[in-house]
Amino acid sequence: MILCCSTPMIPADSLTAQAELLRDWGYEAIAVFQPVDAWNRDVHAELVALESRTGVRPVEFVLTGDIYGNAMSEDSELRARCRDMYRQAADVCAELGLVTEIEFEYGPQDPMPLFDPYQQLTSAQDQEFTAFYAELLDRVAGSEGAVLLEPLNRYESRYLNSVADNLDVVTRVAHPNAGLLPDTFHMSIEESSIPDALRLASAHVRHVHLGDSNRLLPGYGALDWDGIFQALRDIDYRGAINLECSTSGDPATTLPQTAARLRELIDA
């Protein structure tokens, strides 16, 4: 497994400086969550050269901004802008062999679906979402890039909350560049057993986000990390395990400590 951390967690003002910190703290890879308003040729060139300059490999690329998570919005202009942003991210992934992710929707739900979880897409919703997913997959076809589905918890999306529901979409599109991105924080809300859900997804798991039950660093919440890593070993997962959570204090202290702990879990 490849130890990785997300850029919003790293206190530096450039990708190069962030990657150098990660290298010194014991990480091998970086997940780039790039604000779309600051995405330009210079940042692109820095991303392309990042591994050769720092030894830290980019593995995930996401363009972020207020329009993120609106690919299925009823607002046609917002939907179009969001989809164009996802297309840009997919093209970068095709170029550099990275993964990106999409969801049916992303954002605080109002009203919160406390007592109506696991809502199912209508036939029309399913058809449109699957068609857009297939379009993005075709943009990375023939490359090492991938467009993954990330199950979100019910407070951030009404639909596709469980690994099983997302797995159904992935298996139906049957595309070699498709797959799942399980996130342990979201799973802690929606799955009865995170290890069992990982085993269910098995070979479809292409990338993993790590966050404890309170979305702090692994070990700062209530999750059974020994069980989670045993499940990852059981499915022979060899991809990136990417921290996507709060640093829980000074990252110069907590991120190196977490790297050491994750190494122990990987090697257990």
C-alpha cells in the first residue's frame, strides 16, 4: 500500500513545498485537491514535474470549487459548469495516470435525511448519471487514469451512500477505468461493517480515503483500524491509502506520527 496525504492538510503554499514536506514526514504520494480558480499552466507544469523533483508521486487529482458536486443539478448552467470541471480533471488523470472521483451530488442536505437513508435513484436519474459517468470514463480510456465513484454519507448526498449501491453502478458500466473509492469516514456512518464492505468491493477498490469516525486522523476516533487494514490485505489492495481528514493539531507533529502508525498497520 502507498502512503498518501491530501493537499488541504499540508501547510505549504505550493505543490512542490507540500510534496517535500510529505517526503520528509514519511509519505510516498500526494493527492492534489486543486482549486479550479487557481488552475493554470504553471500549476499544471508543476504537477507534471512533481515526482521527478521531489520523489513524491501524485496519485489523485480533483478540481475543487463552489461548483463541485453539481453534475446532476437541476440548474442547467451550474450542471454544465460542474461537468466541464470534471472533464478537465479527467483529462489530467488520463495524461498523468491519476485517479479522480465523482458523486451523484455533494453538499449539505436540507432537510437532513436522518430517517430516510439509502434513497434509490429513479430510472431517469440512474440513466443520466450513468451516461455522464461513462462519458468521463471514455475520456480516460486507454490510459492508466481512472474515474471512481465515492460513496458519501447521507448528510452530504441523498443517493449512492453505500458501497453496494455504488458497486452496482460500477459493475453495470463495466469499464476498465472505472472503480470505487471507499472513504472510511463516510463508511463509518453508512456501513454496518467497514471490513465487510471492503471485501464486498474487492478488486473494484482503486483508491482509499482514510479518516476516523470523527473525521480526524486514524487513531483519533472509534474505528477498528486493525480490522480495516486486515480487510485491505484480504482483498490484496496495493493502491494508495490517502489521508483525507483533519490533521488534529500541528500537522508537522501529527502527520509524521500518523505515517509511522499507518506503516505499522500496513506491515502487521
